[in-house]
Amino acid sequence: MSLTHRNAAELGALMAAGEVSAVEVAQAHLDRVAEVDSRVHAFLHVAAESALEQARAVDARRAAGEKLGPLAGVPIAHKDVFTTRDMPTTAGSKILEGYRPPYDATVTTRLREAGLVILGKTNLDEFAMGSSTENSAYGPTRNPWDLDRVPGGSSGGSSAAVASYQAPLSTGTDTGGSIRQPAAVTGIVGMKPTYGGSSRYGLIAFASSLDTPGPFARTVLDAALLHEAFSGHDVMDTTSIHAEVPPVVEAARQADVAGLRVGVVREFGGEGYQPGVTARFQEAVELLESLGAKVTEVSCPSFTYALPAYYLIAPSECSSNLARFDGMRYGLRVADDGTRSAEEVMALTRAAGFGAEVKRRIMLGTYALSSGYYDAYYGSAQKVRTLIARDFEAAFHQVDVLISPTTPTTAFPIGERADDPMAMYLADLCTIPANLAGNAAISVPCGRADEDGLPVGLQIMAPVLGDDRCYRVGAAVEKAFEDRWGGPLLKEAPSL
Ligand code: GLN
């Protein structure tokens, strides 16, 4: 099997055993990028030279007898919303074109400390706003399963990179579903850790009370290894949780659900869901029962209001966070010809630098926060948020995890929802509650829909700091599918 088609854990073991060098592994992945990325467009920036340099450093440390971690020398694709001092950081926006941050995000630092080899930066919806990666100022990314379809978003470059074997691992951020939804529609694993479990320092902010870095991988164990590598308390992030990282790797290895109580969220599924998604979800439920889990239906009535509440809270926070892009401090500045006031330059820069969706969100958020409307919109949305957290609490008195389809449909065609914001927002219907309450949630592959042959995701939600449960159940599902099919569930490499 070629090096690009190996998992991160396997690559780590091969390198530790001296069977292959980190340079060979990096080169194989860079060759794969050169071979397929002109069609996929997962990367905004490929850092070939620095990747080989990092790989050489890992090989040298190993040759010197240093004991390295399980992911040392493993290549990774990094979402272009994390700052990197040696590579451009655009957040998918024209307004940050050419910006080179003077510092690394904590997630970036921890990737480097774990010896991961950063291949480059991946495409995303501008400032992580979107569900398709079509809102990138640098053109859309394509789904490796069907190049005319979206890879999900906002972390669509990261999901496509892993699904097309350009990298075994990638990073993402999940504010309303931007890891789980792209993972589901590209047939890979994507995890949103508990809010505060992974650091936001150096993550270009969209909605600070929701933004959560997390891993993408092709196996549950690989995702857990990456999760462990970059998570944990960070003094640079005031909302970082002061607690041990839950035992995610151990849980992924445990992969056992006997006696576990699993709740199917009544509010998600049925009408409005693609039949192939519903069918695969039902199979996953039966599979869990056959493994000894106790499956019941659980009602979370406030989840119905999660989407509207999110589209008040996230734009409100973004309207404040994006005020810093004023043409004075970072990236783009237009019309500064010496005749215009600073205010005019700022207005013209923002008009030229932000795309349509970002402007829509800034306007929505500014309106929702304005005096006279604050209580009616932002205030009400915050109350809904509390009700959703209470629904989760009540549910977790009855069950250990909650499950649902990750998305109502499989990957949609590029362009289909581009002019219909509501249709686009509906892609995150099932993922948003976990963001509003701060819970842990994962998406794992659960087969392909009959009508279009495209991947379907199963979402597993756990309590705050119960991240290990997501991995335990996810790994059990993965293993059961492998046993049933005699190999990985989605074993066919997408034809590229
Ligand atoms: N698709 C959602 C949005 O557009 C979620 C984005 C995200 O999680 N970053 O806001």
C-alpha cells in the first residue's frame, strides 16, 4: 500500500520502527498534492520546502535516539484560519491577502511540538462562515467523491485533503458544524471537542463563544491521537478549560459499547432528510443495538430553535470580532491615496475586502445588537441557548450519548445553494446544538446513500468533557462496520 493511503497511526509506527523516514513520508504526500490538488483545490498554500525541512528535523532527532510521540513525522494539512509565522494566513478572505502573522496559534505550536509535518494551509469559507467552502475568496474546494459537489464547510479544504489522501490528518474549527459537516459529506472522521478543550489563541475569531479547534482523520483512532496532541489547557486563552484532556486515545482503542445507553434525538430525522441518510442512520442504530448498546428515543424540544438562535448569536459575535479588519493593521488597504480620511479608507477597504456572506453576517449581527433590538434578538437567542444546554443535561441523565444524522443530506452540487443562504444554513441543523451548549460531538462515516452513492455521517454527542465517549462509540461503530464489510467501510479511494 502506498504511503499516502496509510493512516497516521500506521505511518507513526513505520517511522518509529525505522522502516521509512519522515522525509519519504512527506515527499509521498507532497507528490500526491502535486498529482491531485489542481482538481480538488484543498490547499491555499503548499509549504513543500518547510515540510521537508521539518521532516528532516524529525529524522535527525530519531537518529539521535530521542523518543518521539506517536505522530512525529506524520504530515498534516492545517486550516488557514490558524496563525502560522512561516506561512501566509488568509482565513479565506481577500482582506487578509498576503498577511503573515508574527506568531503561531497555540494549535500550530502544539502540532510542531508533536513533530507533525505541516504540508500547508487549507481552503475554507471566508472567516469560517459557510457550509460549502464556496465562500472562499480563493475559489471553491471540490469533494473528492464527486468533483462537482461541495466538500462541506467551512473546513472544506481540510476535509477534502484527508478524503483525497493528500494528508492523513488535518485541523479544522467548528463554530456551528464546520468540522462535523465536512467530515460527514466527505466520508471521514471529524471531532468537535468540548468548548474550551482546545485553544483559540491564534485562531482568527469568528464567534468567540462557539469557535472550537478539532481534528479530521480517516480513522477514529487517528482523530483521537491528533485531538490529544493539540488539546489541553492554554494560559493564552481565557476560556480554556483547566482540566485534563479526556482519555480520548484510550477510548478509541476501547471501542466498546456493551451496556452503554444511547439516545436517538427525536427532533432530528424523518421529514426533510434525504432517504439514503435516514436509511444509513437506521442501520447504525441497529448496529449499536447488536453491539449491546441500549438505544432509546430522547426528546430535546429546544433543539428545534437552535438554528435561528445560532444565526443571531454567531453574527452578533462576528460583527464585533471583524471590526478589527479596518485596513490599518493587517492585510489589504485600498484607496489610500493621501486625499481620503482614515474613515473613508476603512470603509472602502472593508467594502472591497469582505465577501457577500461576511457582509451579510456583519449587518445581521450589528442589527441584532443595536439598542432597541438587543433584548428582542440577541437576548432571546441567549435564552434559547440556556434551554438547549438544559435539554442536553436532562438527556444525559437518561443516556450516555445522543446520536443523530450529522447532516440532513449528502454533499450538494457546487452552486446549488450559493444564492440561497437559508438552504445553506440548513446543512448545520443537527450540529449546532452541541456548539451552543459547548458539548463534545463527533461525526463518523456510516456508509453511502443509495440514491447518490455519497458518504453519510453519524453524529455522536456527549456531555461537556465527555469527549472520550464520542471516540469510544465512534470507534465501536467503525470496527463493527469493518467486521461486517471485511475492511474499511469507505475503502474505495475516491477516483481522482
Ligand atoms: N456553517 C455554519 C456557519 O456558516 C458553521 C460555520 C462554522 O462552524 N465555522 O456559520
